Amino acid sequence: MTVADRVRGGEQVAAARLMRDLDDRVPAAIETLRELWPHTGGAYVVGMTGSPGAGKSTLCDSLIGAYRARGLRVGVVAVDPSSPFSGGAILGDRIRMQRHATDAGVFIRSLATRGHLGGLSRSTGDVVAVLDAMGYERILIETVGVGQDEVEVASLAHISVVITVPGLGDDVQALKAGTLEIADILVVNKVDREGADRAVHDLESMLSLRPHVTPAPVLKTVALQGTGVAALVEAIESRREAALGADGEVRVRRRSRAQLLEILRDRLAVEVERRLAPTGGLDALAAQIAARRMDPYAAADAALRALLPGGRPA
Amino acid sequence: MTVADRVRGGEQVAAARLMRDLDDRVPAAIETLRELWPHTGGAYVVGMTGSPGAGKSTLCDSLIGAYRARGLRVGVVAVDPSSPFSGGAILGDRIRMQRHATDAGVFIRSLATRGHLGGLSRSTGDVVAVLDAMGYERILIETVGVGQDEVEVASLAHISVVITVPGLGDDVQALKAGTLEIADILVVNKVDREGADRAVHDLESMLSLRPHVTPAPVLKTVALQGTGVAALVEAIESRREAALGADGEVRVRRRSRAQLLEILRDRLAVEVERRLAPTGGLDALAAQIAARRMDPYAAADAALRALLPGGRPA
């Protein structure tokens, strides 16, 4: 029985090892991912984005519960460093999550936000592919969603839920400038707090300003009490067919392109190091830059010449 | 008079055009940056990191004022999409900033957080270099500091100031998991709010847990009223010599390496597109992946073969 068979059969231990090996770029793991690839594409991938403290994790937890009640299997990829799924949260949250730890229908994987340069969305893409091939019907990606690679990670999802809370004032502005464009559904969580109506109103006004776009719905929840969760599940599910169908084509291609570029970048970085090794690698060039003996562009040229002998770009 | 001369002479219009051209990778602009490179290294670069609503921009504004009072010229690079410097803030903030707009001793440049893949820290590095060559003695980089590229951007600074506010609870946890390690100075802003003492205490306890490291100081400010700003300036300035001297060597090399890698990645991506153009470029490969006819790793291999004919890595 191959590793791919094991993973497709739902063996969590084999899958966890595969994910780790993919992160380490073990060649055999990449071969396994290739075998799994034709069996992916069945999962509905939902991005859950919001700043720390917005209550994303509690909402994810509620969604897991709702999906499990429908008999659906759920995979979770936590990219948020403050997420209890990532082990970064306060004790209460972590205890709350434990109830899923023994449920074979739930698989949770957390990813560090600071590994090698630019590799976060590659890792996330790999994990989503594995969960997909394992037959998880719903995959939640939990991200903070402020930085650029966060936005790339969000682009791995079929649909993006952006979560905010009332009373942060500036936060609505931050959403406007950043994550608002990627939101298919907006959630104002903790609506039992002061300022909830204003937050909802502000968001709706902003959304209405964009021409030729059907505004994303703004939902209200109190995740800790489960209020509004059913409506959120409904909103997510009602978009599934469109997201997986023809409407989702463009998105899938964009995602595939980003994934490809990530892998390519990683490979090229390794290759550059290998070819520069005789002269001290990138570190030697960096030392030249630091000493102002060489500018970064000249150093990049030198590295390029080592990689592409005789064929430097114009 | 060359563009480099103009920029070194402090011509803001020439500098702004150069920055834009660098972003567009205009070859002549890169040549100019090369000419400027030997004249960089004099500025003290200060990272200002914190979540939206923490009051970073108000603090930056206060710092600009304090430095101007000392006769120092200040450059600002705003990477935070919610920053009033980036044009993303509420009206009051933007009006407040205006007072620097006519001051020739202040240069403000904002950068979008979502350009091409992974290019943010390259752009920021370029802008810092130009400001440095222009003779700005202090350069502030304002970032949100959650995502991975944010951390890379922060690494461009000689010193990192991390700003938080009381009462967000989870935020302290987010700091713990993320930006806390990069902080040379911590600021709890809005200490007139409830929970300020607890926030300061929590931060200090966390910092004391790290062995073999002198804990970063935790300062208290009310930026809007100017409270604590003098102490912050003092804390930043007292670290200047060490940061620019031998202590900063490692940091400078790490920064140079990151900068080099960014440029190299950009160049290689362009080169890959060029070589793949006859077969439809990366888009054609992405379409194959999306249709599950090819996995992303096989597609990356195909692209690599096009780039490095006859010399595919082992």
C-alpha cells in the first residue's frame, strides 16, 4: 500500500507525516503529492480572515460543529499565529478546541507564518491538496489577512469570509484598504458589543460604493453564543455550487498560477545557492552589499549570470 | 546634472519619480540606484510596527515633529494600508498629517501592500535606499507587522518599535506569537484606557521569560496628547550608535541577503515568462494545473527545464 493510498484512505498519521515532509521538500513526498493530484478538486475551500481578537477561531470552531452535524468531514489549516489551532491562543480557547481533537472527521493543521522566504502559500497549497485528496468535504483556512502573503493564502480558497468586530474604528478603514475586496461574505462578530450597528452600517455603505459588483452580505454573529452561525453556514453553502462551477474557473486558474510561481521560486532559490556555492553563495554577495562594495542589483546580476551562463536576460 | 545628482541634492520631485520608476523596474532607474548606493548607509532606519488602530501613525507623526525640532530630516515609508500616510485613514488623521506636507525636511512615501508577488520588501528596500542617499537622517518604516513579508520589511530597519494598545487581550497573544521577537522597544499606546497596567505587566512578564536576552523596554504613551513621546525618542536615539555600529553588522547582512533574494526572484520570474512565452507562458501551465491534467510540481519542472536547458537540478 503506497503512502498515497494510505492518505486517500484517510490515515491521519500518514497525512501528517506527508505534510511535514512536503514542508521539508522531501522528494518522495512530492512524488506522493503528484499521485494525489488527480484526486483533488472535490473539497469546498473556505477562507476565514480577520484580525487577531476578531473571533475567527471561535467561528471556525462553530463551523466545524455545524458541518459535523451534517455529517461532513472538515479540514482546517490555521495560518494565524494567534489561533488556538496553531497553539498560540489563551488557555480557554485551546480547551474549547480540544473537543475536535478526538474526532476522526476533523483534521487540523497549523502552519508557521515565518518559515523560508515566501513559502507560506506554497505550504498552504500543499496542505489543502492533501486534505482535499483525503476526502475532506470542507476545508477552512484561517488567516490574519493583512500582509501580502496572507492575501495570496486567501486566494487558495473558493470563498472568503472576512470577520471584523465593532468598536475598532480604524479597523473598518483597514478593511477598506485591504481585505474588503477579497470578501465574499462579511461577518461582524461580537455584535453584543457597543457600536455594532454602526460597524454594520459602515461596512454596508462602503460596499455599496463599488460599482458593478453585487455587494457581499454583512452578517452579524456572537460566535461564543452561537448566534448567527446557522445563517453564516447557510451563506457559505449557498455559494458552493457557483464557487466550484464555472464561476470559480478564473479563481482556480489564478490560484494555480500563484501555486506554480511559489514552487518555482523555491526551486530557483535552491538552484542559485547551489551554483553560487563555489564562491560562497548568496551570503558572500550579501556581505559585499552590506559593505557597500556592490549594490543589490549588481549582486543579483552576478547571481543570474551564475545561474544562466551565456544567457543573461536583456 | 544626472538624476542621481538631483536626488542627492534633495530634489523631491526627482526622487518621487525615481521611486516610481524603480517600482516599474525601469532600467535607467536601476542604474541611478546603483550610482546612489555608495552614498547610502548614513540614515538611522526605525521600524514602527503595530496593528491597525494601535496609533502608529499618530506616534510617527509625533516622532517626525520631535526630529524636526532637533533639525533632523525625516523620511517615512508607509506600508500599512490603513495608515493616513498611505491615504487610507479617516479624515481627522489625514488632516493632522498635512502639516508635514509642506515641510521640505520631511518626505513621505506610501507603498501598496499588494503588488506583484513578494515584491513588497524589494520596493521598500529601494525607497529606503533613495531616502538614505538623499540625506534623510531618520527614516521611519510604518508596517502592520503580522504577515511574513511584513516581518521582512521590518528587517530593513535598524531598530524595531512595536506598538500595542491595552484591552485587546488576544492581541498580546498575537504579539507573543509574532512580532514580539523583533521588538527592540515596546510601546503600549493609549495608556489612558482601561487595562493599561495589565497590558504593560503582561508584556513585561512575557519578555522576562526569554533567557539570555536583555528584555526590550516597555514604554507607555498617549500619542494623541504627546505623553511619553520624549521618552520614546530618547529610547530610540540611545540605541542608534549600537544599531549602526558593529552590533548592527549581522542585521545589515541579513537585510542585504533578503534584498538580493527579492530582486533575484523578480528577475527570474520575468525570465521564466520570457522563455515560456512561445508555449503560452505560466498561464498555460496554470490552466493545465487547474484542469488537474498536471500537478503544480510537474508544471514547475517544465518551467525550470525551459529556463535551464540541459541543466535541471538533481
